[in-house]
Amino acid sequence: MTLAQPSPTVDLKKSEKVDFQFLRWIIASLVKKTDSNYQPTLIGHLLLAFVLSCTFLGSYALHINRSAARLNQWLNPPITTETDVTLKRLDSKTAEAQQELETITDPQRKQHIQRSLSEQERLKTQLYEIDKRLERYRYMMVFFYSRNYASITLTTFSAILAGSCVLLISRAGWQRVNNAVIHLCIFSSGCVILFSDISGIFQYDLNYQNVANIYSEHMTLKNAIRSFFATGGFLQENPDTGETQYVELQDTNRFIYYVDQQLTKFNQIPLAIDNSTLQRVVNSANFGDQLGDRISFDVPEPANETPQ
């Protein structure tokens, strides 16, 4: 005798019914039925704000990474010690001078070679210093450029989105338009203010231009060192006429002093911050206190009675 197995259709229908009720509960917690249309509830507004915040912040981070990668491709990392032909040539000359120093007995000639070795060692140190600075300024350029690019992109997108929402609101009216559109309009308008103020307060554009100028000056100085090794001279701009002229130096010490002066001149970290926007916010917050301080109530003082 075999027992009849219970049909699984009843349990399946119960599970489908439970899932349907759970789905209806989720929808009811997010939106509610009004006279004209469906409006989001408080939980719906919170969820919409969370989704929009994640979307905008994710887009901001994505634009930073993409623009930074593109700028790194354009700049090309500075030439390192292993691939720098100038440093290799300098090392070969240093090795030849050291071999010659071991075989020479003339004191004056030996002193001249030792002086030449110290000069070449100093030039090598200067090249290392320039490479370090180029790497530092390259990182700073990528930092400011990527964030400026992301801020401008998100500001433009937020402004277009806010304008579209304003157009929908103006056509439908505040009473008939969906509250989600109003929420989106307020949120996108806030993003316009946020991203534009971030770029303005931290001066991304100005800092990028300043760092790019210093980066270009260091590249020019490095090329001058390479030209000096190859030809004994270098190109220099005349400050009076503004023309580029060829300067030939027979003495290496003079060129070393010139490089030291340029390194001291361009040893800068230009960082600019505009706190005027923050000051306006603080002034707006203190407006009530300032207004309260200016309002005064004239209370008559009691008259001083003189004794009869």
C-alpha cells in the first residue's frame, strides 16, 4: 500500500503569494497613490537621494581615473637613470677619467682630472634632482587636471539635468508635477553648486597651470644639461629681448652655478586656495547674529531725582 504524496502546487502558490505580497509592501513603502499620480514616500525620497549620490560620486571618481590615465599617457614619464643617455655618457667619461687618474703622475694633471670628476659628479646629482622634481610635478599636474576635468564635467551635466527638470516643472506646474522631479531638480542644482565650488575653492585650474609652467621649466633645464654635454653650450632666453640665443661655456663650473641658480628659482610648490566662497557661507550664517546686534530697543532710562 502506497501513501499519496502531497502535491507541491499548494506550496508553490503560497510562496508566489508571499513574494507578491512582499513586492506590494516594498512598492507601497516607496510610492503612494494620490489624486493625480503616484508620489514617492519619505523612504522613496531617501532611496532616491542615496541612488543619486552614489551615481554622481561614482561618476566623479570615474572621470578622475579616466582623465588621470589619459594625462599620464600624454605626458610620458620622465626618463629614468637606466634609459637616460646623458647619464650613461657621463658614467663612461667618469670611468675613463678614473682609469687615466691611476696612470698619471703629473700633479697638475691629476688635480685637473680630480676637479673634472667632482664636476661630473655634481652634474649627475643635479640630473637626479631634476628627475625627482619632474616626477613630483607630474603627479601634481595629474592630480589637479583630473579633478578639474571631473568637476567641470559633473557641473555641466548637473546644470543640464537641473534645467530639464525646471522645464518639466514649468510645463506641468508645481501642483501636478511628480515630487521625484522636484527632488531631482533640487539635487542636481545642489550638485551644480557643490562641484563648481569645489573647483573654485581649491583652484584646480590655476594650480594646474602653475605646476605645468614649473614642469616645463625643469624640462628646459634638463635639456640644457644634455646640450651642454653634447656641444659645450646651451640655449638660453635673453631677458631683455626675449630671443633665444646660444651660450657657449668653456668652464663647467659656471654651468654648474647656472643650474644651481635655476634649481633654486624653480624650487616651488604652488598651491592656491580661494577661501572667499567659504567666507561668503560664513557671512551668510552669521547674518542673523549681525542683524540682531544691529537691532536695538530704546528703553528710557529713569530720571535722576535730585533731593529737595
